[in-house]
Amino acid sequence: MHELGAEFDQSVHLNYTKVVLYSQQPTLLGNSSTIYNDSKTLDTLVSFYNYFQHRSMADIALHLLEYLAWFELHKTFYIFYNEQYWQLDMVKPYFQLTYDEVPLPSSAR
């Protein structure tokens, strides 16, 4: 777009925050139809994802503390990727956060 003459608002900053999770080989739990038919796995996933349901800043703080306590005990994380649910058995350093800022093209050539 820039090469075609578009001008970008330089006050806008594009920020990308990435989380890298470190785990052993992920374990496939199944897709939605297999998960919904397995009450034990479904209960585990619902319980896990409840830590990430927030309605207020107080909820965020409370759920984060609850999740950290749960994580310290289980060292497990669950993800939904490519229409499948996966269990990750985490290994140290567990995760890494990266923050990248990408500037928009400027009109100065």
C-alpha cells in the first residue's frame, strides 16, 4: 500500500506480544465432538479455561493467582489449535514473553 502512495498515521504503533510455551510432546485430547462425549476431559478443560474468564480487574487478579497455584501443582496447560484440544506438560522455563514494535512505513524516502 505504501508503494502505491498510501500514507500511514505515524502516531499509530503496531505492537506484537508473543508467548512461547515450553513443553514436552503435546498430547492430543481430541476435537470438540470427542471432547464433549468424554465428561472427565470436558470437566478438566472447563475447569482450566474458567481461570481465564474475566469480568473485572478484580477477577483477573483473583483468577491469575488461582491459576498460578493450580499451575504450580500440575505444570499443565491446555490449548485449542487446528480444531483440536491439546495438553501441554510444561518444562522450565515454562514460557517466554516477547514484545515487538513494528514501525509503519513513512513517507520520507
